[in-house]
Amino acid sequence: MSAYKIEAGTAQHIGNRPQQNDRVALLTSPNAPGYVLAVLADGNHSAIGPDQALLTSKQLFDDFRVGDVPNLPRLKELLGAIVLEAHQLIKMNPITAAAEPHSALALLVLTPAGQAVWAHVGETRVYRFSGEASAERINDNAYVEHLVHNDKVPLEAAKKHRSSKLLANVLGNSFKAPYVALNVYEGLRPGDAFLLCSDGLWQCFTDQELAAAVARNTPRQAAERLIGKAAERAQGKGDNCTMAIIKLVAPAPAVNR
């Protein structure tokens, strides 16, 4: 019997924007039994980029064939390939110039062996929680460090990359390929949880608030409460608010007959 079972869900709210440009999904694959892929894409001005990111994620995950033992390097390659292919296809879209279909992206794979691999591009976030504690968070800081150390961009300029078309870390940027931050964690157990979310959610909460909301509620309840509180705190200026919540819980004890 597995050491845990998965409780998961996704949720979205348009906020105070004219349209919903985020996309989110939890995917399984016929060639990877027991694996789960969570995808969250946050669009800039358009849903074209997120739609492509979601489609590419599904296609490459469906084609992914696992071996007898989970292979973490291959999973990292899979997530990197999703980012690169989606980026290239977005740039090829004939209405790219007019619509600016850029997209931030967060990806998370869970394996049946208690492992997690996740990737991040842009202003989406991936959180790993242990109980009510925020154990790990991946965000744009890694990209700022990459710009400074690899591209030799001055620190102050690197911190302003969101406002620069030349430096923006997004899928579909014709000036720069996306930088992918990758993380791996092994030894998952009951009480662990993950949250993928767009900036319409995370900018309204502390890490500790998010961890507590996920730990104390089912994914559906947590999503409802977080969306309600985000709308309250945004005070009429809320962005699209999107999330995927994955909780690992202890399986029910076996009943002896």
C-alpha cells in the first residue's frame, strides 16, 4: 500500500480583469501510470500563450514513457522540453506581434516513488509545504541571480526585468529564451503539499498564510477561502487568481474482516 494518497484540485477567479488569461490543469498519462503533472500558465494580455503551454504539456506528457525505476534526470528533461517547445510554438503564432501572447509557467510532476520535480518560468510560483510550514518556494529570485551571474546584467537592472522586453522571463519572448528554474525533492510523506499559483494569488498572502490554508482545509475549501480573501485584500484591483493544490494524506487504515 502507498504511504499516502493524493487529494488535489484546481481553481480560478477572474478577479477584476476583463478576461481570464490563466490556465491550469492536473494531468495523467497513459504511458506513466501513477504519475501526475500539474500545469499552471499565466498569460500577459492574452490566453494564447497559456493555451499553447497547456496543450504542449499534455502532448509531451502523454508521449512520455517511464522505465522500471523513476528517473529524475529524465523528468527534468521533460519539463525543460515542455517549456522550450511551448515557447517556440508561441513565437510561431501568426498573431504573436499583435497580441503579445507571453506566458509565465509552473510545472510539477509527482512520481509513485515519493518524488517531486518542478519547474518555473516567470511570475508564477511553486510552494512546497510540510504541514503548516512553508518548506520551499521557487520564484523569480533565481532568474535575477541568473541575469547577474550568467548574463552579467547589473543587479539593479536585473531586478527590473519584468518591465523590460529584452529581459522578461516568459514563454514567447522574441528577444530572449526562457530561463527554467528546476527543483527536486524526494521522500514525500503524508502532510506534504504543493501549491502552484499565479501572482493574482501569491501577492495577497504571506508564505505562512498559504501553508496554513492548505494544511487546514481540503483543496476545494482552501481554494474557496484563498480566492475570497484575495478578492477582499485586492480592494477592487485583483488580477486573475489561479491555483493548483496537491495534498498528500495518509490512506485510511485497512479494515479487518
